[in-house]
Amino acid sequence: MRVPYAWLRELVPLTDPPEALMERLALLGFGHEPVETHAGEPVLVLEVASNRPDLLGLVGIAREVAAALRVEPTLPAVPDLPLAAGGAEVDVAVEVPDRCPRFTAHVITGVRVRPSPPWMVRRLEAAGVRAINAVVDVTNYVMLEQGQPMHAFDLDRLAGPRIVVRLARPGERLVTLDGVERTLPEGAIVVADAERAVGLAGIMGGLETEITPDTRAVLLEAASWHAPAIRRTARALGLRTESSARFERRVDPRLVLDAARRAAALLCEVAGGEVRAVLDVYPRPPRVEPVPLRLARIPRLLGIAPPRDEVVAIFRRLGCTVEVQGDVLRVTPPPGRIDLEREEDLIEEVARHYGYDRIPETLPVGPTRPGSYPPEVRREARVRDLLIRAGLSEALTLSLISPEVFDRLHLPPDDPARAAVPLLNPLMADLTHLRTMVVPGLLEAVRVNRSRGVEAVHLFEIGRVFRRRERAAASGAGGASGGGEDGGIEERRALGVVMAGPLRQGWTEPPQQAGATFFDLKGVLEAVAEERGLAARVEPAQAAWLHPGRTARLVLQTPDGPQPVGVLGELHPAVAAAWDLHGPVYAAEVDLDALLPHVRERPVYLAPPRLPAVERDLAVVVAEGVPHAVLAEAIRRAAGPYLERAELFDVYTGPPVPPGHRSLAFRLRFRAPDRTLTAEEAEAAVRAVAEALARQVGARPRT
């Protein structure tokens, strides 16, 4: 905000030079740049906080400075001009009162468009605004003075004496004052006449109704607009103006009519003419409630306790109405101070105007205790530590994606992973949704590393994924939810792992040339489960983005039964090609919110066994389609309570094993906690295992 010092001095009796005034404003929380000059006059360059739209006008700044200096400001008079005889028939219809709380229009006839007087041109140019003509310059001058943007239409170029405030129609176009024809986005608010849009509300007027040297009648519009709608439209069009910058921060509708009257009077003064009609559409004036301020709350937040009379005086200098009720003040903010909404806002004003420099520097005193992490964070940290020890590097990728990612993953149309949540205001055209999977970001990281000559890329990421929930499941457990017509949004923690290229066995050893395999990935996930005290297995599965026949799911054994928690396997060749990856790439996606609740918090101490174990080998022949996990589960169930370990140590195909079959050899270790097992007991357990395998999967002993 550029503030001509001479202009400000007309509103506030200033004695400090500009540099000293800037130092005083800095103590009030203003950011600023060095003092500039224009035509030999100093200009203050201030940075205004986003919650202070009142400071985007000279009047708001003058009130702030006057309160700090404890003087009375001299603000411009707001006359109520009499209407000329005859009136003017103009109708205003606001079809979207929720987007336009207040709309005013002054009809002024007999205008002569000519250059503005030198004093106005000088102030506008010092404030960084180009002078155009008397009518347009008045609207800009009052915007800089009052903080209220407005627009002047050539009344004779409107299609009939009717103004309509509505939403833009689909595909509606408008040529704005900068000469660019624009397709108006959905939700844009327009000011229209009886036939077409003539202005983009709160942003820029239309070229067809601009003020020209031939203009004789003016419709002066001043309104209050819905800030989010103005912000979305300006961003969608890439069109940010002085007007939109103010409306994006909210303009108090209570100030609209006074600013319009000030502009109408100034317009009649510098361009001639007389006011024929005044329209004010204000269906629902806001009711301003006083904000209670407990005086005892001030020292708790600031560390100081200003006298009550001083606190009351501060608010009255700021234009507030104060009602004292014992140790509670009921403060009613003045028009324009829409930032004063709660008790903390009032205490901030006390701090600014009582003086930040009067707040003593004190260290907090009181009992302290060491902090701790929630159990979920501790479990997640242990999983992260184990993955790093397994040789993987942690990656952090964007949680925003493009829906095009799902096509690159070859996901079917009904795949749950496609239920991505769109952003209302995406900052980038290709990152418009929240991710539903972690793996795509890791694949992009592999692609970038490969493009730079790095072949061995072994990454993991623990991050958040988001999906739309079905309405029927909206009240179910798990995840955080937000509002939405489809049942809300589910947020979960996920683990993604990608392994590509040679493995390095140690820091000083060269990497293996063979590269990572499915079993390396499987081993990493099984190590996570085993070290954290989880009983897990893998079993065959299918996933659209993984290679058929080389895909498995990770299943946990929980008290409630088997629970799938993720998938792993080799990347589908078509998916690998979509990321320009050569050679096999192995990936896994695990639902951490399903896995972590079963993680053991602390390691369990097991004493070294005192008694010897009995080991027996069992080799069976089964069909090749029978998974190893099925055999391992059958062995565990049939071997009895003394089975300590069942380890697969040999897989053989070929003569004399029949075609379509394979031989699997297991080493079974038995141990009793209180005695040494006999050979007969071990043999009986092995026979029970062999019988169970024959009965359940058709396995026969290999001889």
C-alpha cells in the first residue's frame, strides 16, 4: 500500500518526519519498505496484514495512526446529496444475495468527462495509480481513500435501465476493460444489464460500457462481494486487480453507502452533473454483537496487566463502543474492523497500542515434565528404523496427484484407488487431487534417479493417503473424515516400498549385479512383521498394476482372523513402461493403519533354551500350483504344541518327480520347555504332519 505522506497529513495532524512515522508504524505491527519519493514528496510503502482490509484505505490508516498518537483524525465529510428533480428510472435486482450482501447505485446525469484536477492526479500517481479521466479517477481516488472499490458505467450504453447481479451463465464471455475477451468461469459473479454481462463483479468492468469522452450519464456502482467467490474467479482468470485485492480480504458492507456518497459528491464536483437516483439493496444488514473481554485474561496472554481505564481508552480511540461491566468489557467494533471477532483479537489490539516494548521479557516458570510420543508415532518410528536398517532410503513425495496417474497404473474404472478427492483450489493444473496410493510418487522418484544414471534405487515412504468414503460406511471406524455428499473423506497412513536395481550388501561391498528380486521385497516386509512381533504370511493375489503371477498379498494373523494389509510384487511391464523404467521393478503398498495396531510396543525377552531340540526333515511332492504358504500353515496346525520352527530348505523339480509337481523339503524343529523330547514323540509329530498334508493338499512323501 503506497501512502502519500502529504495526503495522510491532511487526515492526521502529524509532526514526525516520514522516517520517524514509519518506525512508529513498525511498533504497531506494520511491515514497510524504505520511504520513497514522488515529485519531491515522500511516499510511505506499507505492508498490510491479510486480516486488515480496513488498512487498504487512507481513512483506515489515519484512524490507526491517530489512535497511536492519541489525536483526533480529520476524516473526509460524507455528504448526503439531494436528488435532482425528475429522478431516473433504474431497477436493481440481486439474484444472489449470498454473494452480494449489499449493492448501491447512484445515477448521475449531466456529466462532462474531462481531465482530473492536478491535485487529484498528483495524489493518484503518488499512490501508483494512472490518471485516466475525471470519472474513472474519482472511483480510484475514493478506493484509495475509503478502501471501497467501485465502478462507473456509461448509463446510456446499458441495455435498458436495469441492473442484475447474478452468476455467470455457462460459456458466457465478457470483454473486460483491458481489451481481453474472457470466458467466465463457473461461479463468477457478474453485473449485467437486461441482455448481457457488463462487468466482472469485484474485479474489472466491461469494455462495452466504459466511460468515454461522450459519456453524459453515469451509473456509479459500489457493492460488497463474497470474498471467496472473488478470490476463486480472480485466480481462475489469472486477473488480480486493486479491486479484487480488497474484496478478497472482505469489505464491510456497512461502509459501502458512505463511500458511494463520497464518490458521488466528488464526481459532481470535478466532472459536473447531478444525482438523479440512489438505490441501496441491503436485504440483511449484519447484526454486530459486542465481544466480551475479561480483563483477567490480558495478563495471562501478554504477561502484563494494563490499567482498566487505559484499556478502555485504547478501544475508544480505535472507534469501538465500550461497555464496562465490572472486570468484563463488552467491546463493539466500529464499521470496517471485521477482524475483531473474538477475545484474543481484542487482546492483540491492547498489546499493539499499549506497546510491545512495554511487555517485559520473562522466562516461563512452573513445573515441567518430559514429553512423550503417542503410541502410533512410536510404532511408526520403529517401522521406519527397520526399513532403513534393511538398506532402504526414505523418500518424501507430494501428496497431490493427477488422475492421469491411475491410467498409467492401468487401474480398472471401478478400482477403489480411483476414488481420489479433488482440490477446490488446486495451485497447479497437473496436481488436482489428493493421492490414494504412495507408490506412484516413488515410481516417479525411481524414474528421476534412473534419468540421472542411478541404477540402484531402493526407497520407502510412510505417508498419508486419502479416499472418498461410501455414504453407508461414513460412520465406520478408522481414519479422519471431513464433510461431503458422498460420506466424507477417509485419511489413512500407508507404507510404499520400491526396489529396483542391484542390491548393496554393506557399505563397503559392491552391489550385486543380479539386482533386487521379489524375495528381497518379501523379505523386507516379513522382517518388519517378525521384528515387531507380528505373525504374517504372503499368499498369491492379483493387482492391476502388478505383474500377473508375480503378485502376492501380505496377510496378518490377528485375534480376529487373517487380515490382508497390503500387496507386493513385480511391477506390470506396461506400468513400468509408463514411467520409462527398464528391468524388473518390485513395489509394495501396505495399509499402516491396519498393521500398526498389532505392532508390539516393547520387545519380549525369551530366555535361551536349556533343553536340546529334536530336528526331523520331511520332503513331500505336491502339485506346482500349491503355494508354499498353504503347506506352511498346514504344518503349523498339525505339528502340535512343540513345533518351534518349520523351515523350507529345498525345492526340486525333475526326475523322478512327476511333471507338473515339485518336491519341497522342510526341516522341522521340536522342543519342549520342561523336558527333552523322545525320538518317538518327534516321529509321531512328523507322521501327523505328513497325514495332514496328504489329506489337505494331496501331498505324498518323497522316497
